[in-house]
Amino acid sequence: MASMTIRNLDEKLKARLRMQAAKHGRSMEDEARDILRSALSTASARTATLAKSIRRRIEPLGGVDLEIAPREPMRESLSLEE
């Protein structure tokens, strides 16, 4: 197993970690491991693109058939010469 040292940790954050570890009945080190494990396990679920995420939410609602407007002839290009 690898080890890691975290320097310059804010005292208030360290106190919060200590309180949360005591609440869960474990050491600060074990609490920090659990926090890292859960934070990193949810990050892998976010591999989908924004478009795929939107489609996944909207698709169950059903689609809409839109009428396609008929094409019109292209306009003549403007002449910049006088």
C-alpha cells in the first residue's frame, strides 16, 4: 500500500475531519481514506459527455416529430462591384 502526507492542512478542516472520524468511530486516517474512496468512485461515473447526459434524461419523455420546412431557391449573391 502507498502512503501519502498532506501538508498545510487548514486547522478548521483538520478539526472537522477529527469530529467526523469520531462520529464514525474510526481514526482520522481511516476517515480520510473513506472520503477519498467515495469521492473518487463517483467521479468515474461521469464519463459521459454533456450531450449523452441530456439525451439520457430526455429520451424517456418521448420524441417530437417536427415538420421540415420546404427549401427555397438560393438567393443570388451580392455584387460588390458598382
